[in-house]
Amino acid sequence: MKKVFYIFLLFLIVSCAEDLNENTIEFSLERLEIKLSYPEKSVLKARKGVLVTLTDNSGGVFKSYTDETGTAVFMVPCGVYSAFVSDKTKEVLVYNGKSSDIIITSGGVFSQEILLVETNVNRIIIKELYCGGCQMDDGSGYTRNDKYVVVYNNSSDVVEINNFSLAVGTPYNATGTNANYVKNDLIYAKEGFMPATMGIWYYPGKLTFEPYEQKVISIYGAIDFTKTYSNSVNLANKDYYVLYDEDCERYVGNTVYYPAPYNEIPREHYFKTIVYGLGSSWIFSVTSPCFFIFYLDEDPVEFAQKEENHYFDGNKSGSWGSLGSCLKIPVKNILDGIEVFSTRYDGNQKRFSPEVDGGYVWHTNQFGYTLYRNVNKQATEKLPENIGKIVYGYNLGTQDIEKGSTDISGIDAEASMKNGAHIIFSDINNSGEDFHQRKKAAIKD
């Protein structure tokens, strides 16, 4: 099937060539019109100035803004494209939409409508994700178990969350076989839930975030990895949290992934897990995870026991606890998510519906890079308490590598926070606009 698809793509490219000589191939540009369609009762309507991003299968990026009718016009070569858009009002409501497999051939004007969906901007967000590992000191390979996530209160409010939880979507890698698509649509997108595969982690009780507070959560080992690999990170910190459930024999018995946490981390900082899939560890992709944080309105154990909350990967039947078992996490309970695509492999596919994440961020693993939230420059500079405290000249982006990225705000968030500033991060529920790839883990600063 792949072979046929590649032949078809080759046909599309060749059909666009207007002139061929011994040195160059000239391609014609075709007109593509992307029309935005807002929900009937939405606060926003079609308007001028909304950014629409178009990507091709090779990672090329094209951008255009809508006119007064809500239409963005692109002039692009023949090929296969995906379009993404996020629009927001008052930083409270976000409207996201996407359209995949837009096929452009020669000799015509092409149009595509994108239906936008409404979602809320949450105060608790993913600030940084480190999952790709780093190089070993002797150059023999890379280590991959030194993973962590930083969760952040992006507001001036005290936020209390019951049953704060973490999960990953299916498939584990963006390039994995995804049986949840039917005619380019995710099966679960219209049903208002996100599958959490294999198991979830939750904080028992209430988790409190002070204004602009962050919490570092170790995913596999709350230890000092730098003692073995100097390029790695030190997660042996008494203030950190850790995914470590002493009552889960299947996981705790696996000391490669779950070494005993640093002894000064209190047990009140341990997360608990509910395992309903196979394996001796919670699988977290090193190349392209689909990671999200959420809360539950009821006891997590009771929620997981209810058959109506069970889903099997690909909408197939199966016995609970078998391969492909997932929990239906209501989209309304999802606080934040990050969709990661791998630069190392082709065939990346989205797993989040637009309500959770309307885009994706590129990631190159093995070199200690992290995925770090961009700063909302305007909102941060507006805070009166930040006068004289914001540090500019940020230079830790990876825009100098293929498909790399950086924070265009120019604000060094970590240095600013150390200088006493309060940072408000970008949050439009689009990983491609909200995140960039950072050269080193922020906790190493």
C-alpha cells in the first residue's frame, strides 16, 4: 500500500513540472483556499487575520492569514498537505481545527473547509517535557530512562485539583499503526473522550498549585542520573514528585524503570497507578509521545472499574486488561496535552482531537533536547510586578537543526523567573505554536 502511495505522490510531483532541463525542474504553484467554519453559537465568527498553517509530508511549512470572509489563500506546489488553525478570544476560549490529506494536483483551484471546535484554556499546563534521552559519555549510545515533566500554574490564582492524573494516548509513537482512524477521522473525536492506553497515574487526594508555581514530576526514576551520564539530569530533589507506586508489584519490581526514589522525597509526593494493560512498566515514547494531564470527578479506581469507561484500541473488542485496553478520559476533564511528532521517521499521525491539541511539535530524541513552552510575550510584559525583571536574549532554541524551533518571544523564561518575574506561557491548544524544542533541560540551568 505504501508503495502505491509513494508512486501516486511521485505522479503528483511530476504532473506539476512545467519545464525540465539538465539543471532544474520548475514547479507550478496551485491555489488552495482554506475556509474556516466556526460553531453556530460561538463567540467568534469568520474574520480577518487568523493564522492558518499548512504542512506537507516532508515537513515543509506554509503560513497564511484569513481575509474578511475567514478564508486563507495559499499558492503551493502539487502534493499532499495538512492544515491547522487556532483562534482564541480573551484567552479563555480557543477554537481549533485541522484537515489532513489535502491533495493538490495541477491545473485547478482547490478549496477546503475546516470545522473549528471550541475548548477552554486551562490554568494548569504542561510547561516542559523531557522524554528523548541523551548521549552517553563514551559515545556508545544514549540513555532513555531519565524522563520528567514540569506542570505549571499559568495564572495568578491558587488552583486545587482532585485526582490530578497523567496518561498517554495510543499508539505510543506518532508513527505507529493507528487503527483509530476511519476516513481520516479519529473514531473517538466525536464522542468527547481521549483513550488513555495501558494505565494512568494519579495523585491521591488534592494537589494544590500556588500562583505561577511549577511541579517537577519524575516519570521513571527520581534519582541523580548525572552520576552515570553527565549529559543527563538530576531528579534527586526533595521538592520533586515521582511516579512510584509501592503497592504496584508489577512496576516496582522493575528496578530498571522504577529505582527507589531519592530518600528525601516524601511519600506524599508519590503518585499511584492503575494498570489495566500488559507489560512491566508504563510505556512512554522516547520519540513522539501523546501525553496529557487531566483530573477525574470520582475516585480513579472506581472510574477504571466501570465498563462504560473502557475502550479498546482501534474500537475492537477484547477482554479488559488485554493488549489495547484503554480508559475513556472525557475531553472536558483534560487540562492540557502535547502532541509530539518524530523528526526521525515519516508517517506521523495525530492522536489528539482538535479540542485537546490542534497541532504538533517536532522532536529529535537522543540529544538531551526538551519540549519547552513558549512565552506569551504580551501577557508577561503587561504584569506590573515584572517591571525590570524580565530577561531577554533567549538562545536555547534548536532552530539551527532540521525541523528545529525556538521561542520567538525572545524572553528567557527560566532566567526571568530566577530574577523574580512571573511568566505567562502561550496556551492556544496547538503544540506547534505553544512549544519549541530546547537544547537542554531547563532544570539544568
